[in-house]
Amino acid sequence: MNLIVLLFVLGLVFLFFEVFTPGPVFGILGGATLTSGIVVAATDYGATGGAIAGIVALAAVGATLYAELGWLPKTRFAQRFSVRGTSGDTIKQQDVGAGVVGKSAEALTTLAPSGYVSVEGRRYEAFCQSGHAARGTQLRVTGLDNFRLIVTKA
């Protein structure tokens, strides 16, 4: 009886870790451990013991699936680790560099030809048309390109 309980507890621990880790490794280990518990129960206590162990294992797997797919995603803990946006979200190009075309910028990093610039105290990713611009170089914003600024040496 102790071995059966140990295998079931170990299987549930594996299923618990499967919820929080990517990949199916812990799920497979949990399923194999629960199956081993069922086999040991059937060997020790006959078909009735194996059937009872199987029902308990199915209930445990069902509870784990409910926790993983139904209850856990709604908790505050899971909200911190989940992605809130989707690829269907739209970002307008105006939001990224609205009103900065024509303004002066300062290179925060070396642009070779991409890097970061500061325009009016805000940090933007930028592409330098002149090729290379050292850190601290004064630049001018000439346009927008795929969510980054296009700059040239002033």
C-alpha cells in the first residue's frame, strides 16, 4: 500500500511541475508514475484494486487539467507570466515616433547603422542613413521606418 501511495504522490508532483515547465517531460513522467501505481495496485489487490486506483488516477489527472487550463490562468500569479497582447493587436506607426520627424536627436549608443537615440528626452530605436554615428553625435530625424526612426547626421 505504501508503494502505491508513494507512486501516486510522486505522479501528482510530476504533474504539478508539468504545469509550470515547458514541454511534456514532467507530464509523461507523471502519467508513467500513475500508471505504475495502477499496475502495482492491480498486482497486489486484484482487478478491483487496480480499477479503484485507475479511477483515483483519472480523477487526479482531471483535477490537474482543470487547475492548469481552467483555474490557474485566472489567478493573479498566472497573469504576471502570461502574454496579454496578441499578434492581432495593431500599433499605429504614428504612436512610435509621432511628431518627431524634423527634430534633432542625440545618439545614445553608437549607430552602426542601428542603435538608440534620444529625442526630447525619449529613447527611440533608430537607423542612421549616413551609416555610422558615434555616441553623442547630434542627428536629425528624417522619417519613420517600421517602428524606428530614420536619422542623418545634422
